[in-house]
Amino acid sequence: MTTLSEVASHAGVTPATVSNVLRNRGRVSQETRERVMAAISALGYRPNLNARALAEGRGPTLALMVSSIANPFYPEFALAVEQAARDHGSFMLLCNTNDDPATAYAYLNQLSGSLSEGVLVMNCNLDFGTLRQSRAPVVLCMWEKPEEPPGLPCVAVNFRLAGQLAAEHLLRLGHRQIGVIIGNGKGGVHTTRMQGFIDTVRAAGVDLPESHCRNGLDTVQGGYEAARALLLDQPGLSAIFATNDLPAIGVMHAATDLKLSVPDDLSVIGITDIQMAQETRPALSTVAVPTQEAAEMAVDLLRKLIKQPAPADVADEMRVTSEPVLKPRASTAPPRPPKGYAD
Amino acid sequence: MTTLSEVASHAGVTPATVSNVLRNRGRVSQETRERVMAAISALGYRPNLNARALAEGRGPTLALMVSSIANPFYPEFALAVEQAARDHGSFMLLCNTNDDPATAYAYLNQLSGSLSEGVLVMNCNLDFGTLRQSRAPVVLCMWEKPEEPPGLPCVAVNFRLAGQLAAEHLLRLGHRQIGVIIGNGKGGVHTTRMQGFIDTVRAAGVDLPESHCRNGLDTVQGGYEAARALLLDQPGLSAIFATNDLPAIGVMHAATDLKLSVPDDLSVIGITDIQMAQETRPALSTVAVPTQEAAEMAVDLLRKLIKQPAPADVADEMRVTSEPVLKPRASTAPPRPPKGYAD
């Protein structure tokens, strides 16, 4: 079997350079890369990752477990994780649990410490006890409550602040008749942002009764159905906040289908700033969470835990991303003046 | 180290049942599954996938290489592949090449026959010679020209017909001033569908000059920019066909920003039927390609090749999916009558 050294010798470079080419890291000129590729091809060299992983007692991948790859936030996050992993010479193994804890559990058991050196977990409905029993390090991504550390390694985003920023934006525009669509993120993950929003509105002395709030699935269709019901029940609303961009886009569609103009008749705001938020018409106002930064921090923390394994009961480092940022776009505007008044 | 047999004995089931539970395949009652999980947890059993893969000379995953996970078609396809793989007890390792052939090559070399038993390839700009040299079987997914087999195992979709169906729809509605946005799919992958469209329009005796055609990136923004330029240059167009749904959504946004109503002033149609196509307002007319079926056929063909390896020069089985299907929605309608004529 051809070895890495033979490839290096054939290409006239060091084994480290061959390794850099294979792992796509370090500085290698295009010319050198091509020479190495030619040597690899000529000698039929193939690195045996399993053998190395077995010898080192670890796997050559980082696993990312997500609840639903169909939700466009997850591919965006996965892309950022994949880039961060590749920057450090690792592959990303993407595992989709379809919101099923048993599937998540099977992935965790089969991968951790075997195929994967570490596992990044996104909203997979696994209890923390199970995560702590993982043989390989686990980092919880996008923990929503930095003020309540989960006692597990995690990257936290201040989602309460995200809700607050959305509320302050609508209040500043002059909205007083405000509705809320709470995305059902299985496990109550949207509670924090909702509470940040509602507390801010009420603290401003604006009434926000239960009858202005609806639950919906965390999808475009879920937001559509919840908003349609809400708007038919509460026709006086001038603005709706949805706890995520997908249901917020659904709110815009529901308004359109009810012949309400966004933002003239109804302002709409979401949270996250997925790519689609910029690509709707009108473009969706939202509060951006630092997806890229969170992914990089999660990979960095995971790599630290892989290198310096800590006992499960002390591995509880929480890193907090920079703060969410308001992105006002065309879907929010001041409310129409009340009928009977001149402009 | 705990063995599978010890888990089976502890749970009072056969080792095969434990294996089925771990791999999420076969028929296992919920009660049995829970008993096995409890035994696994009590004994601290963890299957060593690397050891097994090494012993068997194969990896326990199927790899899916995509050019851009950021394009929402790929997560939809990945989800379908992942489900098909899981149905057969395999994990899916998702590799994102970011349209870079060197990254694709590095993945192929590092994974094939090592971490992965087989590789599904989607538009990764790898030449067929490289793919044929892969140690593990490779299946090309979504080959666009069933009439021209690539000489590699593949699943083909009749994209020429997809273009034809889009053209027939616009012609039947009465459109004669038709524009075309050709998505730049790197490697000319959209040529086939474009040609199917253009040939059909011209065969109907309708003029479709070069000046009605524009190239754009295969994104919402790419379609937006190409359509904006085209509509400013050719204000008489009553319909635009884009070779993919994302640029078609961009066409709709360009029309909106130019104060053109879709479909009253401009009909728009795409190809693929991604989830977003139903979720735009107006909903996008498109030609649906059988994504789920293609994913299942690709996994099935790959598994056949893994079980019955064939020499690279005879492994060229092509499977063709069922035909694309027109999905007329709200973004297409008859053209406005010419000015000066009564309805």
C-alpha cells in the first residue's frame, strides 16, 4: 500500500505538504497542489482514515445533529460549521434527527467517540443527562438563555434581547395593537424570545393580551395559519411579531391573502435573519442572530474539549456570542393613522 | 468492553434485534426497543463502527457530495437521501464542496472506501475520469440528459422535457413575447432544460431571439439582476421562464420592484418545485422534478453497487426517474390583451 511519504517523495515535497493538500489547509501554491495531486493519482494513494482514527482512539469527523435539515436555518448553520471544521482539517458529518429523540439517541450512541471526535447538538430533544453520558465531547449550539447556563458545554445567544429589540422597533414606529405568533420549536425553545418581546411591550405600558398571541408550527405554513386565524379574530392589529423568520414570512403571506398590504396595513417582524428574509417582497424586518459566529465558537469549543477532555461534571463552559442586531427592512413601517383623522 | 451479545442477553433478545434497534431497521416493537435501549444504557455499550468498518474493509456511511448546501434544493435532496439511507441502516455523511473541484476531489479521496461505502455525487464539477477512479462506488445523482448516458452509474431526470412542459404551458396561455433566464449552474447543467424550452417555443412558430435570453447566477439574486436588465431592455415581454426556481423567484421580485404585477403584467415559471415555490406570493408555477424518487433510486443503485462491485468500466447503469410534472400556480396567467383592443 502506498504511503504518504512515498507520495511526498514522488512529488518532491515534504509529507506535511501532502497532508496539507489532502486536508485543504496551510499555504500550498496551486503548482505544488497540482504536483501532489498528480503524485497521488499516479501512485494510487488513499489515506485510511478509519485506521488512523482507530489507532488514535477517535474519529476524524465532527458530527452536527440538527432536528430538521428542511428548516433553512439549519443548512445555513451547517454550512458555517462545515467551513469552520474544514479550516481545522475535520469533516462535518451532518445528522438529521427529524425531531425524533430516539433517532438523536441512536446517532449519539453510534457516532460519539467512534466515527466522530465530538458532537455539536442543535435542538435535538435529548435530555442533558443523556448528553452528559456521551463518550465524545458534546457542545450544545444556540442555547437561548445565557442567564441560565445548562451545565453543559454550550454556545449561547441572547434570544431574550432579540425579542426585546423586535419589540422596541415596533414601539418606536408607533404600534400599539400588536400580535405575537409563537413558533412551536418543540421543547419551548421560543419561550425566551417571546418573553423578551412581551415583557418589553408591557413595560412600555402597551396592552398585549393573551388574545393577541397564537401558537403555530415553526414553518411558513405554521405562521400562515396562526396569523390568518389571529387577523380574522383581531382585525385591529397593526403589527405582528413572529418568533422566527419562517413563520414571519407566513404572516406576510396571510396578510396578502387577506388583502392587507405589508407594511401599510400590517407591519411584520421576525427573528434570525435567514437568507430568505432578504429575499421576500417586501424584504422582512428581523433581528439577526450571529449564526456564523455561533458556528465558529461551537467548533472552537468542541475542538478544545477534544484536545483537553474534562470530566463530564466540570465540562460546562458557556460561550456567549455577540448580541443580536435589529435589521429593519421594508416589512415594518409606522401604523396607518386612525380613520377619521387627517395625516 | 461490553459486547453486543451481552446487551442482547441482558435485554433478553437476540443480537440481531439489538443490531436492528441500533441501526433503526427491521421490525422491532416499541417495548422491545425500550428494553434494548435500557440494556445499552445500563451496560454502557457502544458499538465501535470504525473497528467494524476496518475489519470489513468498508465504511458505515454513504456520502452525499453537494456543490452548495446553501441552495435550498440540496437540503431537500439530502433529507430524502438521509431517509433512504436510514431505511437501510446507513448514516449519511453530507459533504459540501462550495463549487470547488479541489474540495470535491479531497472529499472523494479521503472518504471513498474508508469512511464511506459509497458516494452520491451532485454537480460537483469532477470529471468522470476522476469519479471512475474512486475506490468506492459512485452514483451520479440528477443527471440531466437521459438520452446521453454519462458512462457512470447515475440517476437521470428528463430535464429537456421539464423545459418543454414549461414552454407548452406559456404557449397554451397565449404568450408570444417570452424571455428566458438561464441559471449558471457551473458546467452548463442548465443547458438541457433551456434547450427543451427554446426548441418547443420555436417549434410552435414563436420568435425567441437571443435578445430575450439572459444568463444569471443560479440564485434569487442572480435571477433578480438578470430579469431586471432583461425587463428594462425588453419591456414588451409578457412571460419569463427561468431554468430553476430560485432565479424564477428573483424574476418575480424584479417584476415587483419595476411595478409590474405578477401574473397580470408578467407570467413567471421555473423548474424543480422546491418548497419555497409554494411559499412565495404569488405561488410560483413550476415544473416539478421527482426529487424524492431520484434520491431513493440513487441510494438503491449505490447499495446495489456496494453489494455487487463491478469493474469501473462496466459500472454504468443509468436509472431514469418518472417524468417531470407541470405545477401551474398563481404566477402564470394569460397575457394582457394588447392596448387599444377590447377584452
